[in-house]
Amino acid sequence: MRLYLLAATALTTTISFLVPGVAAAQDYRDWSGGYVGVSTGVVYSDAPVSDSNFTDNDFTDSRTPVYARGALLGVTAGYNRSMDGVVAGVEGDLSFATVHGERADTFSSYETNLDALLTLRGRLGFTAGNALFYGTAGFAAGHASFSETLDNLLGPAPIPAEDSGIVGGVIAGAGVEYALTDNMSIKTEGLTYELAALSGVGDTGKGTFDSDYAPGGVVVRTGLNVSF
């Protein structure tokens, strides 16, 4: 819940900063057409690692949050159609990520990574002066990995459960974009994403267990777009 509140606070702060100037601005921007851009931001995640199917009765099922955070740097391309103050469009972006999380205690250790995030989303919003307020939702894919080790401290060396690969999912959020000139704009948005689970089989040294990790979290980012 803290992650979602953080995204909402960042977005609200940006909107509050822009709105006073919107009323005095002239609506000179035509949002129709294609655009490209760059973006950067941060990612926060508390997706859990889930264990099941233990053959070692000394262990029980668990869902352990692995708090991860990191940065995004990406490129964006999209297309808008504007009519009577309503803007509809489609946007895609590819971001390279450095999102890493880890946790360790007496009997277990976890490590998760998100290396890339790709999204394809629809956007729908309305204009107010030079600002465009919008909601967005669509599909996401990411390259992620995880490793989990459970150690019973009594048997042979444990074998970690691990997996990596590209997984798909969904993403949604909201943002505000502000026209700096007739072909350049700056945006800030908050997004939440949920990706499909990665799965692996590990061994405690006395018995096997299944482990799943479903990447998900909150993205808060800003970007600069150039239309053509």
C-alpha cells in the first residue's frame, strides 16, 4: 500500500504545480500526431516469494515480501488523436531497469531482479490549457529473475530454487503532460504493473520445494516528448 500512496503523492504534487499556470495559458498545442521521447524514473516493489509442496516436514508454506527498488531509463513512441479537448492515443516504451531486491535470515535467502520493462498502452485524457491529463492501461512484459535458498542447517548443502526469463502482464496508471512548445512536452506519470510468475524447484538438503516469484510494483517516472 505504501508504494501506491507514493505514486499517487508524486502525481498529485506534479498536477498541483501545473494547474495554477494552466488557467492563464493559451491552448496553442494540437496534441494530434506522432511523437517520440525519453523517460527516467524509479521502481518500487514488494512482490512476495511463495513456497509450496515441501517434502521436508520441518518447513511450512510462506509468502515472504522481497522489497526491491531501482531505476528505469527508456525510450517512448506514440500517436495521439485530439478532438474537442479529448485526446486518445496509443503509446509504447522500452525501459532498461536496475531493480534489485534481496533478503536473508537464519533459514532462507532471496534475491530478485528486473532488468527490462516493455509496455504497450492506450491513453485517454482531456486537455486544460497546455496540460493533458490522462489515464493509461495496457500490456507489459519484463525480463526478471529470482533465486531462493532454504537451509535446514542439518542436512547437505541446499540447492536454490531459481528461474529467469521474459514474463507478461498488465500495467495501468495516470499522468499529466504539459506542452512546453508546439512540439515539445514534459510528462510525469505513476503506473502499477503485475507480471506473471517465475517458478523454480529447490532442495533444502533434506527435501524439495516449489518456489514462485511474481514481479510487480509501482513506477514513478518523468519524460520529455517531441512530436512530429
